[in-house]
Amino acid sequence: MIMESSAGLTRSHRHFEKGNIVRIQVTLAACAAALLLAACGGGGASSTPAVPGATGGSTVPGGNPVGQQSSQEDAINAANSLGNPMKNVQEFNNTLSPFALARQVQSASGTCNNGFEFFSPDKNGDPNSTEAIFFYDAACTKIARDAVRKFNNPNGSGNETVFRTVTGYANGNATPISVRTDTVNLSNSTYDQNGYPSIAAGFDRTSTGELDLAGSKTIASDFEFVMSPQTGGNTNNFCGDSAGFNATGIQSLGETFGWSGGTSGTGTRVVNADGSVTWTATHTGSSFKGAIGSLSIAIGTQNTSCPIATPMFTLAGGTQGGQYSIPATTQYLHGELIDLTVTNAQLASGNTLNVTTNTQLQPTDSNFINGIVSNGGTQIATFDVNTFGDGTLTMTSNGKQFVMNDWHVTKG
């Protein structure tokens, strides 16, 4: 059994030792009543929730019965509402050098360390670059994510630009299933030899990027992040905002979906004794829908302090749906989300969301995180994803499935 060099636990053992892992509690606040129906694309003033599987007497352009389409929209909005803050915090966490913490004290020449390899420079030998590879297996034979960074300001200060490419793979498949590209601009900080910003000094960050599936731009999402200087030795305050949408849309529904939101006030980031990192914040935002091609991201002025009154990134076009407020505490160990629990979260249309984590499985397993979307006592949909947010969203009424990549619904 290969051992974690810092925590002294095996990769699988750390998920059984509950004393060493703080379970994440996530609670979603109820959405504003006036926006409930809009989240599902309704046009009237009724607050009656859609009945899963109801057919009614008419169909929508995607060919689905009206009630069934409404249920599918609800399920997609539920997954995306949770996915937006999950993706944001994952982005923020992996911006920092300590995201690999104990793993980066190993040789930077790519030594396998329980399912993780780190290269400086990258495997191609490019100057001012790093490469971090996550694997499905501890022996580093099946690639899950390959993240390459190229930066322009090693051991410097002030501003830095980072070009980041993250290639995703299905388990046991050498052909990429996704490619995420981002242009990251960092400012008001100092940087180490690998171009990571100083946590002690704090920094400001913006990024614009996209997720491509099969060579096609599928998800567009931009992020803004402010990290305040460190206090108390291992704690930082932070805030951020983001916006994104599905560029290709959901063809079976004839619609596309988007999201826009950020932290309410400020959040905290704490490095724990075992090397894991805990992020705590309340994330608020709105869901959107519209005709395919109707959504876009509007870019405003960058923020450099918390809290953020006017977000830099917002969504334009489409119809604004239900709002969400998500007080969330997320815990990562070496860049992996290791546990997530959501209990009776309140969503638009009177829906609830419950999420559990199967800690008997590895984080890279597609059934690691399990979610249930319900209305009253009726289950609408379920989703199952791995630590990267890849998996499936399944409708209960008819078994229809939607693909999730990078924490968002991408096709179906």
C-alpha cells in the first residue's frame, strides 16, 4: 500500500478515518418566492410545483411533454446551482501552491506519489511551467486530470499571467474527454519559483476560459477572486464571483442554461493540521435559461477588496430564474474534494437537494458523490459524480440521462 507522505495515511484509508476528515456540511437557503416559477421557465404566477413525469396535453420545441420538460429543467438547474460554487472553490483551491502541499515537497521530476505526479518544468520541458497530473489509481498508470501551467513571472512581484490547460480523461481511456483552457491574470502579490502567488501576501485573480468537449466549446465560465493577506498563520479571508453558461445547449430540450453568482460578504480559507484545506463561505446567485446561443458573459470592473458589491462577471441574455444561497464548507486534500454533504437544501420551485459522499470509494470513482433532487415526497432526479464533478444526472420518471462535466450539465 502506497502511503501519503504528509498525513501518514493511505489514499483509501484517509476516507475511513472520520476523525481526520471533517465532513462538509452544505445548506442551501430557500429561493426568493417571486422567482420560483421563472427558474423552471414557467410563464404564469402559480407557485404549484411541476409534477415529475406529468405529460399534460402539449409539447415544447424539444419534443418533451410540458411537465416532463419542466422537471428536467428543474433537475439541470439544481445540478448547476450546486456546481457553480463547487467549481469556483475548486478553481480557487488549485490556484495556490499548497493545493498539493505535502505532494510538492517530493521531487519535481514527476515521481509517483499515491496517484499524483508533479513536474517543474512540465513534461515537455517548457521554461516557466509546471504540470500536475492526477490519476485514477495509486500506481499512476491511469490519468484522470493533466494540468499544465505556463507563467511569466517566476520569483517576481506585481502582475503575472498564467496560461492553464487541464485535460480530462475517462477511467482507462487514453483519449481526452474534455479540455479546459483558462487565461489567468494575477496582481498585487509576489510569486514563487513556480509562479504561484503568495498566500501570506494575498493576491487578486481573474480568469476567462472554456471547457471543450470533442473539440467544441461547451462551457464558458469566467472567475474573479480576491485573497486577503494571511492572518493567524494559516487563515485567509476571500471573496469572488463568476458567471458561465452551456454554449452548445441541451439539444433535447432546445434550451441552454447559465449561472451567475459569488460569495456573500467574505469567506475564510484555513489550512488544517493534516494538510487539508477548508473553505467556508456563503455563495449566492441565480440560474438562467434561454434559446441556444442567447447567453453571454458580461465583463465589468475588477475588484481588489472584499466584500464585492458589484461583480466583475455577470450573465447577459436569457431569462433569470430562481436564486440560490449556499452556505458551504468544503474540504480538499491535495487538490481533491474528499467529502460533501448537503441536507434538505432548498431550491427554486419548492425542490430540495440532498447530497452524500460514499467514502468507501476513491474520490475518482464516478459514484463518489451522490445527489437526490426531490419535490415534496417525490424524487425528480439523481446525480452521481466524482471528485472532479464528472458523472451523470438521471431523471427518475423516465431514466433519461444528462452528462455532467466539470460540475455542470453539458449534454443530454
